[in-house]
Amino acid sequence: MDTAGAALRRSYLIGTLQRLFPQVAVEEIERESPADYLASERTLHGFVSEALREYVAQESPKDRGQEESDRQRYLAAALSWYGRSRPDELETMLEAAFYHHRSEAVGRAVMEELTGRDLVGSVTRLEQYARCAYAYFLSYGLQLQERKEYALEPVDMGTLYHEALERYSRLLEDAGESWFSISRERMDELVGQAVLATYQNLKKTEILEDARDAYVLRRMEKTLRQTVQVLTGQVRKGKFVPRAFEVDFSQVSDLGALQFALDEMHRMRLRGKIDRLDTYETDRTVYVKIVDYKSGNQDFDLLRFYHGLQIQLVLYMGAAMEGVSREHPGKEVLPGAMFYYHIDHPLADGNRFRKPEEVKQEIFRQLKMRGLVNAQPEVIDALDVGLAGRSDVIPVTLKKDGTPGAVSSVMDSKRMNLLYEYVRRQSADTGRHILEGNFDCRPLSSETERGM
């Protein structure tokens, strides 16, 4: 049990001892008397520290009754003893118990030495600052890094997926093929070429000699083949046409969507890449769709967005719309959809009586896009032509009257633009906090991230 008397989980050694000595009985002790902690200096120290912590946090259980009175009496006696015999140790315990953290800014002068006059970084860095400002400072201020290990890490797999999909898109374009008409055989051929070129470009080529890593890479190739098949099927169900891949905003120096004036002398410029940019054009309007490939399962969460933990898609949409506006000066450019695509190789529920087409359809449904869709009927139809009921492509379900149902992830153009205006203000505020050197150690709790 702990110093508060609460039972802890059994050690595995207890089970081992019972098998060796079956005649030995195990006595469960739910709670000891506070007096038991006064038997030695070691247990006394733990008792006093825990009791002080409970007192400061006001966490003493209400149901202790007489036991709580005894604890207070023994605590007073213990403190009196420490005051006479160990005054220095008592002072240390009291300072620890009543310590209150006071944040101190690093200062603008120090930050200018570390980062220069202008802040330059990725959107991911802003999300890291929102998650924990102190972790941001350690990573990007002091440039601390974990020791690199010579192995195929999850981040390497994500990089491989992205590079292979980009290479496939380039090969598709160079071969004069179209997402809407390429054959399955030709598709598999180009995927094989893309995967091979990506393997050869991998810096950690020696790791492929390891049997486990070689297996992982073979599985990745299967995943990429299925990914391309699903992405192609999703494109063919709509009217949006893939226009660009791995769009690097850092190559466009005057792109205002990712530049922020922090004050009269300092600016912040963000870098980033859009994995895929699709457009759908009408006589007067161009709708923009962006897709971010993820090796982990992710969905757009407004609460996480509000706290600055998930701002990438919205900022990228603003940048994409600005770029498309320059190419179509005579048309109105509106957000169509912002999506995450989970790069995965899911399994369908097994049933030997199921038809192959049914299994394929279930996998297709599991890999549908997740994110936010413009609620206009014209956009929904352009994403999934002739949709009736639940879509297998986008997070939308239409009711009988043709309007999006309650489970649909939709928002009208005005509200989508409000998201962009909000994240612009939020990002500028974050940049100012960084510039001032505000790196308090107050990480966002996991409960907050889950919206609890």
C-alpha cells in the first residue's frame, strides 16, 4: 500500500511465492494505522510528505473519521520531532509541499539570439507550443534531440508512405495517365516503381537487411497498393480533379496566408506542404479540396482546433485558396473540403459466405476520408456524385430530403472562413508568446485533449 494507506496492485512475486510455498497464506491489509508509520525514520518521512501534500491539495478523504483525527495528531507530533531533531529536513519538506510555480519569461533579447528577428517554422511547431510551451522551448529553442537509433522508426514509415505516394503521382502525370482512366495493371506497375525508387532513396538502406524491417517494408508495399486503389476509387466517385502534390509553401515567399505581423519589427513565416490539392471548377467558382495523408488514424476535432492542437488543415486551406485565387483571378475561390486520409491496410470482418465485392466495399468504407466538408449540395455532389444515404467516400450522410444528417461533418462556407480567421488570430498570438519567451511548464492535460 501507499503512504496514504490505500492498497496497491499485487506484485507478481506474490504469485511466484505462492506456487513455491502453497502452505503460506497471504494476508490482505487494506489500511494500516497511522501509528505504524512512526516505526522508522524512512516510513515517517513518507508519512509526513504525503500528509503535507494532502493538506496543501485539500485531498484528505471525508470518510476517515477517528482515523483522520489520529493522522492529524501523529502529523503534529512528527513535525514537532522534525523541528527539534531535523530542522533542515523539515524545511525542505515544507518548501516542497507549499511550493508554487511562478512562470518567468525567457525574454525577447534571448529569443532573438536563439531564433533571429523573424520566427520561421512549421505549423506543427505551433501545435507543439499549444500542447506544451516548455517542450517547444526544449525542442526548438535549445535544439535538444533524442539520441538517434539505427532502426526503422514509425516516422520513417510515414516518410516512406508520403514519398512513395508523391512519386506515384509524378509517374502517373509523366506517363500521361489519368486518375479517372488508369487500368489496375498499370496502376500496380507504377506503384511498384514508386516503392522501389523510395526504398533506394531511403537514407537508412542498411536497415533493410534486418528480417523484421524487411517484412515491415513488404507490408508497406501491400498497404501502398491498396491505398492507391482506394484513393483512385474515391477520385472517380467525384468531380474534383487532383491538381498538385506535395505543394511546398516555403517556395512562395509572398504567400500572405502563412505570414503574420507580430509587431512593428517582427514577423512570423510558416512553412508547410499539402500532400494533395484537388479542385472543382464551375462557370463562376473554384472549390478547393486538400488532403493530408496520415499514417495514424485522425479526424478533425473542433475542440482540439480551438486549443491550437489541430490547426494545420485550416491554415493549409487558407494558403491553398490564396494560391488558387492567383491562378483564377476572375473566379470566386471557396473551400470545398479538408480531409485526412488514413494510410492503412484494414481487414474486413471474416465470413466465408461474403462475396469479394462486399469485402472490398467494407474496406473502402473503412478508409473513407475524414475531416470537414462544405455543406453546399453542389460541393457534396462533386465529392460523391449521386450520393443518397451514407457516403463511402466522405463523412456525410444525406437524409431523405437531401440535406446532411446530424452525423455529417459539414459546415457552410461562411463558417469555414470564420475558422480561418480564428486560426490566423490564434497563430499570431502564439507567435507573440514565443517571441516574448513565454515557455511555462504547463502541458495541456490528456483530459483536455480528449474534450473531457
